[in-house]
Amino acid sequence: MGVVGPMELIAKARAGEGDALGELCALYRNYLRMVVRTGLGPRLRERVELSDVVQEALVEVVRQFPQFTGQNEAALVGWLRRLVGQKLADLGRYHSRAKRGSGGSAVPLDAAWDVGGDSSQGGGGKLLDMLALDQTSPSEAASKRELTVLLADALDGLPETEAMVLWLYHADGLSFEAIGDRLGVSRKSIRGIWARGLKSLKRTLDGPPGGPRLSTQ
């Protein structure tokens, strides 16, 4: 009854099992959505539909999959991110003015929730602890997942702005100030959205059975 892990799906897809590549795409759809959503930038978002870009990225995944030679999920996630980067760069050139890149030093996924002195989130619990809940699962398939992929899955049900702020901060490593500059709001507002998003995320992860895929119940 165990969940099929990404590396098993990759092996099956490489062996030519038709359904495996589709399952693999489904497994990373939320991740691709977050990378595309946060990478589009305001100008491109006025010109293209998020779902269209995600679909085009998935087409590229299928088309270029034979070229993927990585041996772990981290390699696959990096490859997917590069594919999306190429797609966004192509769109930027096509629409002739996309602002590129975000830079910023990485904020680790185990950064304490109470960064900046706000201890309202339970006294320094860690986002990583929330996302690693199923690391105690007996299923080896679920025990070594990339945290950014788990984060994308967990953010799927959150309001768009909260999801974007949490992703830009924890996955892309942007400061509250940089996120505010990107979204056109103040640092203080971003910090409020971030705190609200964490509460929403905690509710999601602690929610009833049948909730997000991360739940072990």
C-alpha cells in the first residue's frame, strides 16, 4: 500500500512504463506551480496565464526527460527548476521585458518561525519540523523527500499571497524587504503575511485526516 517514491517512478519511466512519467509529473506539479508563480514577475503575469506556463513546463519535462541522468530527487528538483528557468527566460525574451532573477542568500528551511522576535508561532518551532512529519513513516519512499517539494505541496491550499511570501522567504531565500520590493508592499506587511501564512500552514499540516499529502494520519 506504500507510496511509490520519486526514484522508483524515474526508474519505471526510464524503463518505458508509460504511466510512470505521468505520475512523476503529477508528483511535482505543485512544485512547478510555485516556481513558475514566483518566477513570472508582475509584467509577465499580465501577459501569460500561470496554468498555461505550468502546462508548457510539463510538456518540456516529458520532452526532455530522456536527457535527465540524475540519481536522486535533489538532482531532479534542480533539473525541473532549470527547465522552468529556461521557459521563463524564453517568455521574457518573447515579451521583450521580463525582470530576471532574485538572488538573495538562502534562508534555510529549518529557519526558526520566530525570526525577528515574533514568538507567537510556538516559541521557535521550525518549518522543517513541520515538513518532515512523515520522516518517521516506515515507507522508505516517503522518507527522503526534498523539503522544497513538500513545501510546495503544503502551500497548495493557502491563499496566493501567503503561499508566495512563504515560498520566496523559505525556498528562494529572499528577505522580507526584498519580497516587499518584488510584491510592491512594505516589509512590515510582508512580515504580517508571513506570520499569517505560517499559522495557515500549521493548521493545514495539523488538520484532519484526508488533508494534505504530508499528513501521516
